[in-house]
Amino acid sequence: MGSNGTKPYRLVARERRPHPTVVEVKGIRIGGPGVVVIAGPCSVESEAQLLETARGVKAAGAHILRGGAFKPRTSPYDFRGLGKAALELLAEAGKRTGMPVVTEVLSEKDVDLVARYADILQVGCRNMANYALLEAVAETGKPILLKRGMAAKIREWLLAAEYILARGNDRVILCERGIRTFDDEHYRNLLDINAIIVARGESHLPVIADPSHGTGRSRLVTPAALAAIAAGANGLMVEVHPDPPRALSDGFQSLTLAEFSTLMRRLSAVCGALGRPLAQAAPRQP
Ligand code: PEP
Ligand code: MN
């Protein structure tokens, strides 16, 4: 709290608006009553890999397609994405399957390029506090999917969102993606369910969960996804690959298409129990 009792994230604070913010992209409403599912590969690897994944996740009920073109990798020698070629493939796959697309922008210098192809720009956890990048993505006016830093306080995450709103763009989707923890024997990160509840209470912005990075293990993804929705998340972002052992990045946390279908069936049951519908699919483009 500020000294006068107001929240430091003035524009992001729930008190600022009587109703939750709904971010609409090509007919999909994120932050409304419906639960929204974003799915696709960690990285765009080829046209065949992307199209097979896009068709599969769409058939299972996903609303939005994800796929990395510029990949932040811990080692510079790992696969770092196909760049512009991946953006072209992603936009084409989105068009062919009738889904809006989201992809990460790693650097200020790529903002205009990525904004030409993507419907939603993702700022990754490593860039949450890159304030120059936050202001640059805000200027595009596109929806921004803002991941929480792997060791960021909730206040820091909400203040990062504040940078975007302060630049006149309120189309921000918060994404909890797991935090660093001491026990990494059984998982990579700890999906912070508490943070989903707190962020939903503190802010009018939609909050989604990424149980793929949030666990780092494919067998944990579905139960963690269901827990996040039960805790009040507005949606999910899930990594899916047609052949996870052969994935060029994050195969160990990627679901197969069959596993993703199972997730969607279980999600539909949980949504039924919660009295919250799955969001409507995008109307198909003629
Ligand atoms: C991703 O979504 O592919 C990604 C790299 O996420 P994060 O920034 O959460 O690690
Ligand atoms: Mn990934």
C-alpha cells in the first residue's frame, strides 16, 4: 500500500474498475465468464509440426494457438527459434485453423516485426522487468500476455503490468508460470496457485496459468491446470507437441495431442462443477 492507502499499481488495481477487464481478440474473450485455453508447441519447428499441433489442439477445443519464434534459452547453444520464418508459419497456421496466435517478443528491436504477425504479444518471465520492452509492446496497442518473473513478487509483476497500462494499453493478460523453488527433484518450477488467487483479487486484469512451465513435467501438467482453474484462473496456456521426445525445446513438459484431449475433457468436467463455461470458440473466418 502507498502511504495514502492506495495501491502502488494504480491503473491495474481492482479498485480502479467496477468490472473485470475483458481482453478480446478475434472474438475470443479473455477475462469474461468463459475459461480460455491457449495451446501449441513451445517452439515452432516446422510447418508440418505446427499444423499437426494446431489442428489437433483446435479439434480438442483450444481457443488460441501459441508457438515460440524467438526463444529465450538458458544456453546460447540451444535451439533459439526460427525467427521470422516461424512468425510466418504461425500466422498461416492460425488462419488455417481459425485461431488467433500468441508468440513471445524477446527484444525491443523485434516488436514491430512480431506485431505484424501475432494477435497477442508475449513478454516472457525473463523480460518481465525489462521496462523499455514493456513500454515498446504497449505502444503496439495489441494484447500483451505478461508472464510473472521466476522470482518476482506479485507486487513487482503487477507493477510491470502498470508500465503497459500507463502507456495507454489496458489489454493485458497476466500469466503465472511457476516460480523458482528449493525442491527441483520432482519438478522444474512451482506453479504458484496462491499468486493466481491474489492477482485475481488485486487486479481487474485477467489471470491465466501456464502449468507447462509451472511444473516442467508433463505428468504434472493436467492436475496443475485443473487446480489453477479451480483457484479462479481465467484460462490456461499449455505446451503441446506431436512427438514430445523429439521436441527441440521443452519436450519433457509438453503434452501429446492425446494427453491434451484428456486435459480438455477433464477441464470441461471441472468447469461444469464450478459453474463456469469454457469460452466460445472463435467464429470461423469465411
Ligand atoms: C514460453 O512460454 O515458451 C516461455 C519461454 O515461457 P517463460 O517465459 O515463462 O519461461
Ligand atoms: Mn517452453
